[in-house]
Amino acid sequence: MSRFLNERLSALEAYVPGEQPGDKKYIKLNTNESPYPPPQSVINAVGEKELAELRLYSDPECRVLRTALAEAYGVRRENVFLSNGSDEILNFAFMAYGGRGAVFPDITYGFYSVFAQLYGIQAETVPLKSDFTLDAGAFCGRNSLVVIANPNAPTGLTLSLVEIEKIVSSNPDGIVLIDEAYIDFGAESAYRLIGKYDNLLVVQTFSKSRSLAGARLGFAFADGRIINDLEKIKYSTNPYNINRLTQLAGVAALKEAEYFNKNCKKIAETRGYVKKELEKMNFSVTDSKANFLFAKCPVIGGRELYLRLKERGILIRHFEKERISDYSRITVGSRDEMEEFLRAVREIIGGRV
Ligand SMILES: *Cc1c(COP(=O)(O)O)cnc(C)c1O
């Protein structure tokens, strides 16, 4: 840290992304990327011709992509916001709506508390129950910024639409942000409620179910006035937040719903299979509806399991955090990758169960 850094930032603990090591080839089950490549049409969309156009700025209004997204979801263009990854929307939302504090679960996406710190927002964390389910009632009547990931990360557990609506309707004077990064793997989106509530902000991403983590493309649905707030911040920070190649990739990806649905189905099937196999080895595994499993090994700690798998060329995510330090978050990869993962786990705990 230099002596010039703003005092407010000196104590900030930055978000630590899952490792992306370059030392050798790993089976990567640590950052919830898709095991499947983008379809050929997306690859073709960002070809030579567009690369030659890179001397020009991208369209700050993202007109083509925004229209395509509005059509794909059956909403109006003025209810759509596009961003450089959905993390950018979370950033903007904390910046815009954290004035009266923020509330989120104690165990959830680690970025929420970083944004709260970054903007000096009073953050209250509500403990999940002992089975990691979320007590919807504890998020009602808050009237501050309520942030809930559905499915939650890293537990994979979901809230029903009825519970979400209860939270939204009971917080008329606070924004309720539903982070739906994993929605396509088996939960129900709240985006259809945006016409009914002016305080609901639904955030999704192309990173997980659409195999475009590296393109950095997120989006949100909300009342037009919320979208205008987010636009205001965007035009005050980075108007060209979505580059030319990503805009084209996004448009092409929206035409491939069938391909992505098929991949999500495969991932859900593999998830069920791996869960069963882990349970045969006496792991505790939550009922995840995301593209990862959240599991506790019966014989060795979370850190040890992570290290022993890494030695074998397999990366999973370990959290050095109270309540969950013995749980592992394991991205659901391809069937072959998961067979290798299971083989390694059997080897590691062999003889100990
Ligand atoms: C991955 C993830 C995001 C961010 O994804 P982007 O790549 O920035 O779109 C947001 N929320 C949760 C809960 C996530 O797991």
C-alpha cells in the first residue's frame, strides 16, 4: 500500500477470486465456469471482421443486445440494464442504494461485504439456519438494501418465488436485489415481478449457464426508474463498459437458447449423480440447484481435501470461514471430469470411512 491511498480504503479487504493458476493444467471445479464451450455461432460472431473494428468505441447504449435481451425475456427495453459482468451491477447497486444500510445472509457471495466496506455501508448479516436454509422472515420489513442470491452461493439452496415476493412486498422503501447468477440451473426467476414492484432488482449473468465468463456480460431487470439510476452511474464511471466483441457474443448467445438449456440439463443430471456418489461416501451434501455442490467430507477437513485434490490436479473451492470451513464448493464439470474427481476423492479418503 502506498502512503497516498485514501484512508477510507486502507482497511478494505478486497474480494479474492477463485484461483486461475497457470502452472499446469487442472480440472477446474473452483469457479463455477461452464465445462461446455460457447456454441460455434458465438465464436463466429467475434471473427476477423469485428476485430478490425476495434479501433471504434463500442455502442454505449448496447442497442442491439438490449433489444435482443428484452425480446428473449418478454420485457421492455427500458426495464433492461447491461453490464461488464453482473459484479458491476452489484457494485452500482451498493453505490446507489446502500444509503440506509444493507442486509444479506452471513453465508453468501463474498463480494457483498466487500462492496459494503468499499462504500462505507452499514451491513447487517443475518445468519442462515443450521441447515443453511434462509429464514425469509428475517429479511422482511427492513427497508434498507436487501441482497439475496437465489440460488444462494456457496450453498446452492433456493428460495421460492412466494418467499421472495414476501420479502419484496414487505420492503417498499428499500431495494431488494435478487442475484440470480445460477438461476438457469433449477430455480425460478423473480424477473416477472418487476412490473408489480418498483423496488425489485433482478440480476443475472452470461457467465455461468451461457459459457461466457470471460466475456464479462451481466444484465438486470427492474422498474425503468431503477434502470435509469444504474445508467446514471454507468455514464458517470465507464460508458463503454461492454466491449464490441462481448456485445456481439451476447446477441449470438441469445439465439442459442436450446444449446444452453441442454447444457443446463446435463449439468443438473451430473449434479444429481455426483451428489449421490458423495453421499455413498457419507459426505453431507446440500440440495443444490446451482452448477456446484456444497459438501462436507466425513473424515478430513475442508482445507485438507482441497490440498489433496490440488496435488492430484483438481481444483475445488475452500472457504476459510466460520461455519463452512469444512465444506467444499465443487463446480459441476463434465461427466468425465466428475468421474475423475470422484476417483480422486475415493483415493484420498480410502480406508477412512
Ligand atoms: C459468479 C457470480 C456472480 C458474478 O458473475 P459475473 O461473472 O460478474 O457476471 C454474481 N453473483 C454470484 C452469486 C456469483 O456466483
